[in-house]
Amino acid sequence: MSEQITIARPYAEAAFSLAREQNALPQWAEMLAVVSNVASDPTVRAALDNPRLDNAAKESLLLSLCGDALGAEGKSFVRVLLESDRIAVLPDIRSLFDTLKDGADGVARAQIVSAFPVDDAQLASLRAALEKRFGKKIEATVSVDPQLIGGARVTVGDTVIDASVRGELQAMSSQLRA
């Protein structure tokens, strides 16, 4: 996995640099999302891995499935990935590009796992507290995990805030064993 990220990083940085120069970060994010989703489809993936198809056929297949979603630069980017046999790392390129874009936009993504459903008011309050703590606009995804017993666990980047009952019980258990 880390090897794929290492391979994907220069491509993501190049795409980000080009998109930033063109003032087209949202367009590039959308292009990468479309081509990544198409290339990740198992049937398309099998065709792209087929050694009998040359790069021109693979390019034609991929670009026809993407339709008008790719601009000239996006098509060139796909061509470069196919020629260098890097199309498999496209999901990682997209992920790294999105991370670079979020950093440039001053956005952080939060994953909130709660023991109970979170209503809009609670989410707004939690998002405001996270924005104050991290100094960035927070885009949150919320899921429910009853195994937390109560409270919530929030992950923003590398930071995990575990305010769940289960997390507290595990911490107490560790302290008692020490």
C-alpha cells in the first residue's frame, strides 16, 4: 500500500500543480473522481490489465467510458498514466490530490462515529468546535456504531478524539493492568 502511495504521489503533485496554475482545482478533482471511478470498476480493471490490449486500445476504452468528463489535460494525464503503466494507482492519485486540494482550500475532513444518530443541531455544534480547534473548515461524514455504548469518536487527519464510553472503558482497563 505504501509503495502505491509513493508511486502515486508525484503524479498527484503534478496534477495539483497544473490544476492550481490553471485555477481549476474543482474541475481537476471532478475529472480525477470520474476517471478513478471508471478505472476502479472490476470489468474495466480487467480490461486495463489485459496484456493483449495495447495502450491505444486501453486509452480509447477508458476515455470513451469517461465521456465528456475529461478535458484535454485530463485526457493527456490518462495517456501518461497508461504509457507509464501507472493506471492502477489512479485511486491513490485521486486521494492524494483531494488531500492537497483540501489543504489549499483550508478544509479538513472529519469522520465522526457516534453511538447514536446525530441530529443537525448536534452536528453543527460539533463541526463548529472542530473548526475552532483545527482552524479549518470541517467537512464531516457521520456514521453510527452502537458498540461505542455512548459518546463519539472523531478522526480528523491523524488526530483521533475518542470521547466514547467504550474508549474510556478501554483506557481504564489499560491503567488498571499497568
